[in-house]
Amino acid sequence: MTIARPCQIKTTCPYCGVGCGVLAAPDGAGGLKVTGDKAHPANFGRLCSKGSALAETVGLDDRVLTPRINGADASWDDALGVVADRFRATIAEHGPDSVAFYVSGQLLTEDYYVANKLMKGFIGSANIDTNSRLCMASSVAGHKRAFGTDTVPGTYEDLEEADLVVLTGSNLAWCHPVLYQRIVAAKAARPSMKIVVIDPRRTATCDAADMHLPIAPGADVALFNGLLRRIRDVGAVDAAFVRSAVDGFDEALSAATSKIDAETGVDGDLLRRFYDLWVRTEKVVTVYSQGVNQSSQGTDKVNAILNCHLATGRIGKPGMGPFSVTGQPNAMGGREVGGLANMLACHLDIENAAHRMTVRDFWQAPAMPEKAGLKAVEMFDAIERGAIKALWVMATNPAVSMPEADRVRAAIAGCDFVVVSDITAQTDTARLAHVLLPATGWGEKEGTVTNSERRISRQRGALPAPGAARHDWRILCDFAAHMGWGAAFDYSSPAEIFREYATLSGIAAGMGKDFDISGLAGISDAEYADLAPVQWPVSATRSGGRFFGDGQFFTESGRAKMLPVRTTAPATAADRRYPFRLNTGRVRDHWHTMTRTAKSPRLSQHMAEPYLEIHPDDASRLGLRPAGIADVESRAGRVLARVIVTDRVRPGEVFVPMHWTAETAALGRVDALVASVVDPVSGQPDSKGAVVGIASFAAGWFGFAVSVAKPRLDAPYWAMARARDGWRLELAGVEAPEDWEAWGRAVFGLPPEAEALVVSDAARGGARLAFLSEGRLQAALFVSAQPVAVSRSFMAGQLGAAAAPAHLSGQPGQDVPDPGATVCACFDVGVNTILASIESQQLASVEAIGVALQAGTNCGSCRPELAALLTSTLHREAAE
Ligand SMILES: Nc1nc2c(c(=O)[nH]1)N[C@H]1C(S)=C(S)[C@@H](COP(=O)(O)OP(=O)(O)OC[C@H]3O[C@@H](n4cnc5c(=O)[nH]c(N)nc54)[C@H](O)[C@@H]3O)O[C@H]1N2
Ligand SMILES: Nc1nc2c(c(=O)[nH]1)N[C@H]1C(S)=C(S)[C@@H](COP(=O)(O)OP(=O)(O)OC[C@H]3O[C@@H](n4cnc5c(=O)[nH]c(N)nc54)[C@H](O)[C@@H]3O)O[C@H]1N2
Ligand code: SF4
Ligand SMILES: [Mo]
């Protein structure tokens, strides 16, 4: 008899860099129950909407379960044999730099370490770069210029202990929700604490802010240079700290001259109030993210921020410091293992001969490159030129997420040999693979990740590897064996890899490096299995804590450096044809290219299609109406997106999220529009600085549909999202099909015997159709000459239900309330429910909404939106 073992596995969330602890309990049927780990110091039990919905993303329906060669199932031996043959032949004929790995901050540290060792020590090329180039490269470069090392000085407690938290280029409420909730809770407990948001958009993060500075895009250097001057003018410089620990003060100050007010685009009074607040508040943390990093001046922006903290000595002390928050779960770990093309492992530099020799000896490496490899954008250019002939992509989706994504997609399609390791075959990149390798995913993998505050946590497997899927480190080691390097890669577990890595970090520390986890070099398998979250450094002399408060830096002189940084004009100028600045970024409930979050119906309800936010003045000038379709064009490509008219964006600027792909929308890949412009120091793309032209898409018809079967689409505009028992679809086109019933049958894959109820609505140029099978709703389609006004949430919940008149009206009957678009994903509470309760129960606070409806009481990610709904109703009441 087998006894069911009650078990709850401690692991870490695979999404953002907050790095929340998760308890995963297998349900015995291949699924998991997921809750927050109260003992984890990143989240103390909290999870955001994405973390809470993890259980909905572990199903196997779209997983790739066997290796495939040119689309045909293959054995591992055959697949890796082909990969090794092709890599070996390419290297023999064209040299090691004719091959490349493009990897990811979503690999675990052990996977990452092995990939890096393989490419840099054995293939003998530095052509391994990572999607962290699109994410953290400017922070890395800025840190190294100022501190001599890529190290985040502070801890999460600093955000709670600060008297002023500045969030610049960070939509923390949506992108690091648990950290944001920690700040909001700290402010609630200590209302004197101030929050300032610097962002061209009025984001959800602004809802907790005392001040929002709607900065002109790219103007961060001007803004922080102005702050530096103010610091000097009012005598807030920490002269003793600067004298003993900082170089470059005078140069930085003399570079910081210009007409700051005009350049920042921020009202002069507001700017001065912010400067005064910053200058007089000792305990200040400046948090920054992609609004800073993803810029043609990203590294200078980072240094402009660091300059202010160095000048005031507000760094590495409780409640003070610059704080670059990391995006991906292991963005930080990837930086530590040297995943970037210019790094070696353990913060050692590839172009430093002593570092190179040390690592070569340690790895007993047969071939080490002497120069940095190609950075992401350069790498895909080299692929396009044919200079790189074999590419291996792991855990990232460059055909969607790279700038000039159409060109990148074509470059990958044209590459002689492409290997992709992924958990699914259904990605824009995986579809281009010659060899597709099935990796294990979150919930199955074993290893470690490092979060934004340098805390190393274990990811642990709670589910078995499905089908033939293998762990990423194992795939790489098996490949190495095929290449003849088996002995150097004969690891039997991630623990063994981790020990080797920790040992190397001790050697690096001996060379003056700060990344040191040598205290874990002797960790046993059992200790690794039980490893509790631990902040580095972990050595005989140090454990965790902050860096640089003691004035010790890691430059050659041991002193920090303030950099002279100057504002430059945007790299891409707007012109008559492309007059709008395109800002891009994230939504609350989706993760990047949605290969996981789109599996959750709950997460798919919040934002169900690609959209464009545009200011009311611009919209009316262009004739764009709310819920119409925008046709967006740049020199690089085209996107169709739903119009949201809102004064949350500034005139002349628009925002489009990054999540939609060719799998989920007709023309929704925003990176098709973004130019391949990079920061000259870090090589990070200017993902928020493209210019575009916008027109109204001349839709002859609009549609909304739900379908049990996955639709096979044929329309100029479509976007597809999961509903509970099928799919929901947004549609638009120019010329309407003659026969909607026939169109629907084909698109929804309906058998001839399915019954169709059709109401033609000629007056509104439309039709309403319901398709039934055995009396139950299989699909419904609503078309109209105007954007379709039916209740999406109601219809999305009706698939499979017994036929009802409401299926043709698209609205619930009077007796059934229509919840409206989901606001609270945890308890599935819609906007109409919330508005109705605010009115009927006179709810006046987010807490009161929580008591009445539960909304906002679990993960808290929707609390900013609840606050906004309260404000909107209060305004309405005030106006009435
Ligand atoms: N829900 C969700 N959370 C995520 C992710 C996700 O996909 N979904 N991804 C994770 C990853 S990998 C990352 S890197 C992080 C990113 O986290 P964030 O950086 O917070 O997210 P973004 O939305 O990319 O951009 C942040 C803000 O920068 C602003 N911005 C644009 N240009 C400028 C500028 O010139 N100056 C300033 N000051 N601000 C500007 C934008 O308006 C935007 O609100 O999120 C992580 N968390
Ligand atoms: N315009 C614009 N572009 C951007 C950004 C932006 O703000 N604006 N942000 C940039 C940033 S910061 C980032 S981080 C990137 C993110 O962009 P990507 O890295 O391209 O996006 P993901 O969807 O996270 O891709 C991860 C892939 O790994 C697969 N995967 C998941 N788990 C595993 C695993 O365990 N093993 C393997 N082998 N595969 C796995 C997933 O199915 C998915 O295909 O996008 C960048 N691009
Ligand atoms: S904040 Fe959300 S997405 Fe980020 S690690 Fe925590 S639960 Fe995961
Ligand atoms: Mo990122």
C-alpha cells in the first residue's frame, strides 16, 4: 500500500525579481496548490496575482514533451547528436565565434553557470548573451562605473525604513507588487513616509504617491543633474564621505549644468518641491527600473542617480541608497554567474587577463576567448549577416522581445541552424527551431535564483518532469558529453554545480571581488536540499547585509566614482511621419510573452488584448475613438491595438504593452515597432524610446466571440485569450464576410451538426450568432459596425452552459448581475460589482471594499485600481 505523503514544497516564484517564497503542494492529480511562504523574508506569505495563479499554469496541455528535429519527434540521443554535429562542424569550418547561445534571466543559477562555462571555457567564444541585456545591462554598467562592481547595495528593509522612497522608471505596483505592498504597508504604519513617482505615465504606482513627476521621456539625467546641483547649492553634500570615498565630484557637478526645468518637462514648482524633499530627507531610497535602464542613455541615467546618493553619502545605510530592482526571477543570479557577453563568472571580467587565467585554470578550460562577445542586438545582427551560423536560444523569446522584432524573426528564420530549449513549442521563436528541446519548467526544476536584494533562494521540484523533458543544466551537460567534454560536465545534480560555483566565488573574492558565497562551497547534498533563503555575501568573514556604507568600493582605488553625465537629445527624433513617442512596458497580470500567464483564465481577464493608451487631445485630432483600433507604424513595423483614451499618458506620447505575440494577436508585437537603438555603454536597447505614426484602422466591422475550441483565425485584427472553458476573441476587419454562420463554423471548428441560432441586425450592420451542440453553447459571435458592446465577462463564463436567450443578447438577464472586467484576479471580482457595491453600500475605502467583497484582500495587486475606482466615484459624486 502506498501512503499519500502530505507534502508542501518550499520553492520560489518564477516571475519577478522580488523572489517571493511559495509553498507548492501537489494535489496528486498532476496539479499543485500554491500559497505564499510566511517564512520567506522577501514576501512573508504574500503573493501577487501572478504568484497566486501559478497553479493554473502548470498544466501539460501545451507543453513540449519530446525533442523534435524539424518538427518530428526524436530521441534525446538523436537530437543532441544533431546539435553537437552541427555545432562541431560550424566551429571547425568557421571558428568558435560562428556559434552563439542566447540565454535568459529565467534560467536557474546552475543552468546559467553551465551554459556560460560551456561557451566561454570549452567552445571558446564569448558569444553568450542574455535577455538581461534588454533588462539590467545599463544598471550593471552604471554600477561598475561607480562602484567598480555590479552590486545592489541595499536590502528590502531599506524600502520600509526610508522616510522617502523615490520610484523612477518603475511601475512597482504592477511589476514588483509584493515589494510595493511592503512599501504601502510601511507608509500606512508611518504616514510621515513619502513616496514620489517619476514616470511619464500616471501609473497604478502613482496611487500611493505623495507626488508624481510626469517627466518627459528620457529626461532623467537632466532631472537628477538638477538634484545634484540643488544638493550642492543647499549644502547637503556629505563632505567627509566624498573626501574619503568618492572621486569625480567636481567633474560630475560641472557636467550638471543646464536649463533643468525646461528639459525635464516637469512643472518648475513641483520639481523644486521634490528637490527640497530629497535634500532634506536623510533616509531616502531611489528605486529604478526599465524607465531608466531601457534607454539610449540608460547607463548615464543610472550614474546620474548614483551621483546624488554618493554626493550625500546616502548609500548602504539603513533606509538609504540607490536600488535597482531586478526584473526576472534570476536576473541577479545571471549577473553573478557572468551570463553577459562581457563577463566571466563571479563578477570577474573577460577582458582582464588575470581574471581570465584564474577561471581558465579553475575550469581547466581548453579554450578561452580574450575579448567580450556580441551583445544581444549585435548578436542578432550577426545572425542576419550570416556571421553566426548556429544559434541556441534558451528560456527566452527573442522573435517577440527584441527590438525590430520582425527583422530578428527573419534573421532567426534565415539562420543555418537554430536550437531552442523551451517548455512549449508554441512560441514565435520555438516555431523557428530546427531542433526543439523540451525543458522542465517551474514546479519541476531544481536549483537556485537570486532576487533583487541579493538573496539566494531555492526553486524546488514538486512535480515530476513530464514526458521526456529534461532540466536545462542536464541538457547542456548531455550536449557537452556529445561534444567530447563529458568529464568537465559530469555533474550529477544542481548541488554539485552549486558547490563548484561557490568555490570559484571564493577564489574571485581572493582577487578582491565582492561576490562571495564561498561559505556555501562545502554544502552537502542534504544541506543544499534544505537551503534556506540566504543573502550574499556568505563567507567566513561576512554574511549578508549592505554594501558601501563603510566607504569601501571595488574600484582599483577603492573609492567610488561620480560620473560627469550630460543630457542628450533622444536617439530617435520624432518627425512628421512618426510624431509620437512610443513607451512600452508591462501589465499587472501578464508575464512577458505570456507562455505561462496566458494559460490562466483569471489572469487573462484583466487585459485581454493589445492596447494603445493615448491622450484625449491626440485621439480627437486623429479621429481615434475609445475602443476603436489604432493602426501604429514605425520605420520597422506595424501593430494594431485597441484604443484606450486616457490622460494617464502625456500628449504626444503613447503606451503599448509588450506581451502580445503572433500566438495571441494578429499584429500585437510591440517590438515590431521599436528601433534597434542601444545605449552606447551597456548595449541595452532603447525599448521605451521609439517613434511611431498612428492612424485609425478603418474597420468595417468589429466582433467579439467566445469558443470552446481554439479558434483558427482569419481576420485583420484578432486577439485571443483564455476563458474558463475555452477562448475569448476580439475581432475587427475591413470587409465583412458574406456569411457569418459559415465564417463562424470554420473559425470555431464546428461540426456540421452543430446548431446555429442567428439574429441578423442589419440596422447596426451586424449579427449575433450562437452555436449549440446538444443544447449547450459551443461558440457565440457578435458583430457590429461599431465596437461591440456585449458583456465579455458574462459571455466568457457561458461556454458549455445550457442554451439561453442571453447568449444572443450578450448580456445577462436582469436577474443576473454582470460582473464586468476582472479587477481582483484572486477572488474574480469585476469592475461592475465593485462600482455597484461602492454605491449601494457607501464604501469609502479600499479596506471597506475588501470587507464587502474580499477584493484586494489576498495579494493586494488590485488595490491601486480599487483606489482609482473609489476616486472616480467620489469625483462623480462631487460633480453631481
Ligand atoms: N506584471 C509583470 N511584472 C513583471 C514583468 C512582467 O512581464 N509582468 N516583468 C519583470 C521584468 S523582466 C522586468 S525587467 C520588470 C520591469 O518593471 P518596470 O520597469 O517597473 O516596468 P515597465 O512597465 O517596463 O516600465 C516601468 C515604467 O517606466 C516608465 N518610463 C518610460 N520611459 C521613461 C523615462 O524616460 N523615464 C522614466 N523615469 N520612466 C519612464 C514607463 O512609463 C513605465 O511605467 O518587471 C518585472 N515584473
Ligand atoms: N518593447 C519592449 N521590449 C522588451 C521589454 C520592454 O519593456 N519593452 N522588456 C525587455 C525585458 S526587461 C525582458 S526581461 C525581455 C523578456 O522577454 P523574453 O525573455 O523573450 O520573454 P519570456 O516570455 O519571459 O520568455 C521566456 C521563454 O522561456 C520559456 N521558459 C519558461 N520556463 C523555462 C524553463 O525553465 N526552461 C526553458 N528552457 N524555457 C523556459 C517560456 O516558455 C518562454 O518562451 O523582454 C524585453 N523586451
Ligand atoms: S511579487 Fe508576484 S510575481 Fe513577483 S515574485 Fe512575488 S508573487 Fe512572484
Ligand atoms: Mo526584464
